[in-house]
Amino acid sequence: MSFISRNFASSFKPVCNSLLHNARFYSTLDSSKLVIEKTTNPKPQIPQNELVFGKYFTDHMLEIEWDKETGWKSPKISPYHNLSLDPSTIVFHYAFELFEGMKAYKGAQGEIRTFRGDKNMVRMNKSAERIALPQFDGEELLKLIDQLLILDKKFIPQGKGYSLYIRPTMIGTSASLGVSVPDKALLYVICSPVGPYYSSGFKPVSLEATDYAVRAWPGGVGDKKLGANYAPCVLPQLKAAEKGFHQNLWLFGDEGYITEVGTMNAFFVLKDAKTGKKELVTAPLDGTILEGVTRDSILELARDRLSQDEWVISERKFTIHEIKQAAKEGCLVEAFGAGTAAVVSPIKNIGYKGEDINVPISLGNSGELTAQVAEWIRKIQYGEEEYKGWSRIAKV
Ligand code: COI
């Protein structure tokens, strides 16, 4: 136990706890030390209409190694390549892995924009802290990502719905089967050009409410973006797909709390039959819900832009039974999932215990608010509108 604690303390907070290291040799993440090795073998560009999510990658990648003794080494951008790791490397055995999802957009003047990357950096550090991987200065990583984006600019597709998906990742790289705090880590960033999630505008999805498995639980890690949270979610999605549903809806507890949809946060719009007032509701951040950047943006925009006379914006627990009842009474207005990949994804139907709960899609493919929030966010992401400094322009 004391062995675990000592090692844990020495690599948990490398910046604050630098006294535990030989402070003279411990380095924090420093973008000014970036070394760039450009590719001599540029890849051909994939035609925009052939893009498939996460399948094609740009010419370069960013890597920063870390070790317990010396801290963060010089960041390196080099041609996209395979990683070479010992088969005993701790990431393969005990899931020391976390990631983020961000996107870069090409604005009207050809400028490169990223959306609220500071939120991703905060979440990435929280994920790192939880699995005893090193933390880092998020602004330094954003500066490095800017340089990668500038170098691979030609891969950022232009046009509505097109972007470059950015995947910052951190893994523990100690080569040992011991279950302990990694003394080595690798932070890397790869980028993949992507097209609109739905090629012909919105396509509403049908969901199966999963009542035999849960995604996350109190005291667990459902609010962290760990790879280990994703693998166990694929089987319920597969089972839902076998019954003809597009995705699954995650419930929790005997009460049937609605938590998330597939890999996205879930939003519902309910109408109060007496007052006619509408409520936009999503599950609260109680430790089981991913702290989605899109989720946060929707809540902030809705609170800012929807009339308080007509709307209530709620982060509260709500159940599948409440939604079923609202649908029965004609008070379920619309529903959608929200995440980085699809931004918003309209919902048209929920299968629950063999019955269908029909969700209205008043505009044909989505509800009105679903279309509205998608457009609000799109305009900020592409720089058609500036809002609270949410869109960052990459500079050399
Ligand atoms: C997102 O849309 O936010 C995601 O995390 C999806 C990703 C796992 C592909």
C-alpha cells in the first residue's frame, strides 16, 4: 500500500508536486520547445464526398513524451506514423488511456478555427488526474494543436458540416505488468477530415432504452473521457441495432433515470399542459454524465437566447416513465442527442420494454429547438458569428 501511495503522489500532480521530483530537472509542457519534422511523402487528399468519420488522417501528428523524473519532453510534430510499444505496455493491460474530441473549422477567410478547446483541456486534465496520468498546461497544448492545424491546413475541408476532427490522446507507456502509477506517458494528437454527420441534413434516430446494462454509476468514472468507458457500450448498441434501432438510450437505476444517448448527452423538450411553458431538460452533472462541451454550449445559449417567459432550462434528473407519460399526454415536444461528432442528433422514437414512445419531429427531420441550437452552434464554429470568445483562430 505504501509503495502505491508513494508512487501515486509522485506522479499525480507533476506541476504542483514538483518538489517531489528533482525540481531542477522537471519540465512542464512548453510549446516554445516544439520541433517540427515535415513529411517528404504528402498524402493525397480524399474527395470531400468520400470522407468517412475517423478513417483518414492528415500528414502529421503531434507527440509529447513524459516521464516521472524529467517531466514533459520537447513536443514534436512529425509525419503520421505507427507507434512502437512493448507488448507489456501498461495501456494495453490496464486501460491507462484517455482522449478528447475537438474540431477545426475553416472560416470564410480561410482562417482555422477551433471551438471551446479550453473546455476540452480542462476535461482532459480531469481525466488524466483520475487515472494517475500526468497533467499539463492546457493553453500550451492548444498552441501546439494550432501549429499542427496550420501545417495540415490543406486537410481541413471547407463548407457547412465539414471539419477536421482532432483527437488528443494520452496513454501510460510504462513497460510493466505491475498495476501501478505509470512512470512514463505519451500525449499525442491526430487529426481526421470529416464530413457532415448526416449527408442530407438531419436524420432523426430511433433509440432502444437499455434496461439490462448501465453506462456509468455513482462514484464511477462516467464523467471522464476514458477509452475504458466506451468499449463496454458497444454491445448494447449492437443489440439495439439488431432490433432495428439506430442507437441505445442509457438508463440508470430502478427509477429508470435517462442519462445519455449512445456516446452523446441527451436533451428533451417537455411542455407544461397548464402554463404552455416549455422545459429543455438534460441530466445533471452528478458524476455519471460526461461533461460535454456541446452540452454546456447548448445550455448556455438556451439560457442566453430563449425567452424566460416561454422556457425553463433544467439540469435535473428525469426518468423514462416521465417521458412516456409526457408523450401520452401530448407534452413531449422534441428530443436530441448532443456531442462533438454530430453536434446535435434528433430523436424520433424510443423503444422501451417492447413499446414505442414516439417523439415529435415537427420540422420533418427534427424539432424546432433542435434545428435552432444546431444553427446557433454552427455559426459560432465557422466564425459567422463571434460569441464569448468560443471560437479560437490558429496563429503561428
Ligand atoms: C462525441 O460526439 O462527443 C463523441 O465523443 C463521439 C466519439 C466517441 C466518436
